[in-house]
Amino acid sequence: MILGVTGSYASGKDTVAEILKSKGFVHFSLSDVLRGELAKNKKEITRENLINLGNDLRKKYGPSILAEKLIKKLEENKNYIISSIRNPKEIGPFLAKGNFHLIFIDSLARVRYRRMIKRNRNEKDAVSFKEFMKNESFENSKDETKQQLNECKKIAKIKILNNSTLKRLNQKVSRMLIDLEKKNIKEHIRPSWDEYFLNLCDVIGSRGTCDRGRSGCVITNNKRIIATGYVGSPVGLPHCDGIGHQMKATIHEDGKITNHCVRTTHAEQNAIVQAARNGARIEGSTLYCKMTPCYICAKMIINAGIKSVVVSKDYHAGLDSKKIFKQAGIKLKVVDKSVENYSNQ
């Protein structure tokens, strides 16, 4: 089997390739061909240089040149994952080999930008979100010798949205392989209900106005959305993104000091308040959010009559919340046991 991976910049293509490597696939990247050429010519490995070199090679030798160079390395009776496919003509040589499937990985632009900054590759990526978005246009040219990610997306029969945790991405890739082995290829990997609502939390959280935690929240009952909320200052007041954070230090019983931004209202609080303003009953409902709620949010959740809470990650100061949830009989499900960290925590 040969799997091709394409997708938006910093969407998680290499991560998917690493997951598949752990399952016995051999990984090759078209970008590695370009990096090798840049290194040989003693040129700096930047996103711009990679794009320009790829475009130059396609123009000189044809749009499929990178795939043709790489496909010579493939052996029979092995599973391969080919990443960094960026032009539809690069797909043809792999299709000709047989048993080839193209996967498109995508995620929200803000999520991808944060990943790019966090991974801090030696390639000198854009340092501002505006520059990051400007570079997106270079990957969707109308010239068939250049990068055409949108055209690749149209061809891909498998699409995976990667806005959340590594654990959930692992689950999606595993389910995809099961579908492929059963010859039951779907247009996309259908999420579970928890995945569905947690994905919505990511989208809703992108409206947040504090860059320490653009969290979102969804309150549901019988798999129907009742209310949503995201991190932001009270209506009419200035936002962190505009004037900066309002930091407060908290001294805990064990002497540990943690720092928190208190300018904004948390996503869980805003969702509960939205339900109250709209007269929506949330007793007996399920609340979805990014991480284990803080102590204040936990008390509001209990008093609102919410019966279960599902979160993507744990919270470094969530111990007290867990204790009172247990006392109140509220079921807490943490999908990924890793702890969400903040700068100046």
C-alpha cells in the first residue's frame, strides 16, 4: 500500500507520517528531495526557498519531477507513506504503482500558525500571522508547474481534520487504516460524538481574544447543542489581544505560585451565561471544553446542574475541580492525559 499525504502548511502531515511509520510504513517526503538540493547548493532552508526550488524544478523538468525522483526508491511488498505532495501531477506516478490512496490533512489557520511557531524549525518561517497567511497564496497557484494544494484536496478521497490532540489524531489514522484494509474507503473519517463536539470547541475557541488560551465550550443535551462560549472580556470591555494581559499570581496551600490572566471570562462561564440569557435549560447536560475547568468554572458547572464534562486535556491547576466534581457526582472524561501549559504559568 502507498499512502500519499498532502495538506495545508503545519496541518500535521509529518505527524501523520510518523504515526504511520510506527505502524510499519516507510516514510519518504518530497520536501526532503528539495532540502537535499538546497543543502547541496549551500542555500538556506526556508519555506520560501523550498517553494521556489520546487516550482523551478517542475517548470524545468515537468510537474511530476519530484515524484519521479522519489518513486525510484520504492520497493515491492512494502507499505509507504509519501508526504509533502503539493501538485496534482505528483499524484500520477504513485497511482500508476497501484493501491495508492491520497489523504488531505487540514486544520484551522490559527491552529496551524501556533504549531509553526511552537515547532520552531530551522527554516525561517514567517513570524507574523499576516505573513503566514500571505504565504498560503503561494501554495495555490493557477500555474500547473507550481504548488496547487486546493487541486490536490479535490483529488483526495480521504480527508482528516486535525485541530485537536495527538491522541485523537492517532485514533483517526488508526480508523482510516482499518477502513482501507476493509476496502471501505470513505470521503472522510467520521468523528465520534465526543470528537465532533470537541472539534467544535476548537472552532468556537478561535474567536477567543486572549492568546494564552483561545478556548471554546459547547453544552449539549441528547447530542444537541444548547449553548456555546469562548474566552473573551466582558461585553464592551477591552480585550487581551488589544491591550495585553491582566496577570494575577495565586498562592496555593502547598506554597506553589501560579500565574493567571483574569481579564477575560472563561469559555465555560460564557456558555452557561449564554444559556441563562436565552432561557435554555442545561440541567442534566454535557459540557465540552478544551481542558479540565478551573475551580470557579467547576462550581458554576455543578450549580447549573450539568452532569458530565468532556475535555481534550488536563489543566495544571485542576485538582480542586476534580475533587468537587467527584463529590457532586459529575463524570469527568479527559481524552488526552497530557497537561495544557502556558507561558509565564
